[in-house]
Amino acid sequence: MEKVARYREYIQTLLNQYAADDFSNDEVEVQLIFDTERDHYQWMNVCRQEFNRIYRCIVHFDIKDGKIWLQQNLTDQNPADELVEMGVPKEDIVLGLQPPFKRQYTEYGTIRSYAAVSNNSGQQTGDCLG
Amino acid sequence: MEKVARYREYIQTLLNQYAADDFSNDEVEVQLIFDTERDHYQWMNVCRQEFNRIYRCIVHFDIKDGKIWLQQNLTDQNPADELVEMGVPKEDIVLGLQPPFKRQYTEYGTIRSYAAVSNNSGQQTGDCLG
């Protein structure tokens, strides 16, 4: 199977497992959001009551240029390690939620930004908030 | 065209328009996440740099039981009104981001919770945080 097709399967399998183990109560909707065309994958909790609201993405993966980006992780688990156990090479996983300068100190991919991927310059061209 | 199929088109058209007008700088990735199988639709901003991080869903729609739920809106616009202009009856739009007791005071749908939709009891059965 083509590499990216395998990665899509792994991510969906992992998020399905996480969501099945989600112990939120009945009022909290556990949402799995899989966009296999644009390659964005989320596990969310959504709930709105009189005085409480929960709206949070718990885990979010993207696939971009053959790499898996971990964009969000509110669990105490390590989804990147689980992908490695499934057969994804560490260099194909980018911890997108970590500051770019830290990525070189992990065993995972060291791509600095999506913009760097797109313009191939590897340079930071601006600022999130700028 | 079947009603829900039309609603799917309207939502994607609207989010595409919003995202095209997103004036974030080059470092911010504008993500459209469309899961047409589970009927979840998002427009997000994602950016991670050395000392800044942006991770936010700006607008989020769901379709459930023939109704459009607005789950998140960080814009200063009114996506519900725009859906009405496209031809969606107000009673088919639920302001999911509003507290349930407030929905009866809007012109939109008054379903109280997803749980109420599922078990048809109309009762609150628990608490988001409980």
C-alpha cells in the first residue's frame, strides 16, 4: 500500500481507539473528524449546557508532504510513539505542537514550519501573531 | 437535491468564502476540515513558532438529524444569518454555542442538547463537567 494511504489508516485507527476509550459522560459528544481529502484528522469533545461549555480538540494530526504532523495533544499519552509502533519511521513524524527549535532535540522530524515546507526556504518568513 | 445534501453544500461554500478572506499572515496555516461522512465542518488557524502558537477553530458546523448546529464562531459575522440567506429555514439552525435556555429567545432552532436528540427525552441527563 502506498505510504500515505497507510499513514491515513494508522491515524484513523489510533483516533478511533482513543475515542472508544473516551470516558466523558453522556452529555459530552465525542467527535471524530476525518478529512481524508485535505488530510486533517481530529478527536474532539463538544458539550454545551446551561452554565458549562466544553469545546476542545484533544488530538489533531495532519499529513503533509508524506509526513505526519501532530498539531495538538491534550492526552497524557504519546500518539507519536504509538505511530512508531505501528511502523511509521520517526523522521516521518513532526511534533508540530512543539516549538520548532526544540524539534532537533527530539528523535522525530525536524521540519520547522509549514511555510518552510511550502516555499522550501527553511527560513521563518514571519510571525504567527505578526 | 435532498435537503441535507444542500446543507452540506451551503456550509462548505460559506467556509470556503470565509477562509478565502482570512487575512492571517503567511506563517499561519488556514485549514478547512470537511468530514462529509460524519458531517463535521471547520475553519481553523494553526501556527507554531519559537515563542508563539496559534491553534484555534474559528467556525465549526455540524449537521445532525437534518439540522445545522453552529458549534463555534470566533468571527464578528453571523454565519447563521448567512445560511438563512442561502435558503436554510431558521428552525433548521441550532446555535449550539449558546446556552440551551437562551435558544428559545432566538429565532433559531431550540433543541437543547445532542443527548436530547439521541434519546428523545428532551431531558438533561448529566453535566458537561460532571
